[in-house]
Amino acid sequence: EVESMNESVIDTAITVTNVATALPTTALKGRKEIIIYNNSSNTIYIGSSTVTTSSGVPILPQGSFNDTITDAIVLYGIASTGSNSIRVLEFK
């Protein structure tokens, strides 16, 4: 965690499989923005806790998603196969 002038950044490495996984497991309190980076060779899909590979928003290999999103919203990731390395950056 890096803190500077009342701002924080937290980076987290997460493994996503074929079971919906919270991104991240515990959100940064007061979060204002999130970046999710797919560090794997498989497409992952993000959405609600009921996300599937058919309903989720795809993040291609080496692709990313970013948005202004508070800690009250939990995003989940799922993949059709493998143990997929995901990186999450949260900012407040």
C-alpha cells in the first residue's frame, strides 16, 4: 500500500478460475477507482456475484478494465478454464 497526501493505492494479485471470485477479496475502504488487468493467456469475464462466461464482460489476455467505482460495489471474475493471474489496482 502506498499513501500520499490522503490518497492510497493498493495492488493485489488474484487467481481466477471457473468459480466466480471477488476482485479484490476485500475492497479498499473509500475506493474511488479500480483497474483490473488480465495477466493470463485466457479471457476472463467480470460482472456480479452470479457472473458466467456467457453473461460477463470479457477482458482479453493482457487486457484491462478500469472505472470509477466505490468500495460498495464488488466485481467478480470468472474464466472458462485454468488458474488465471489477475492484477487489481485500487485508488482512493
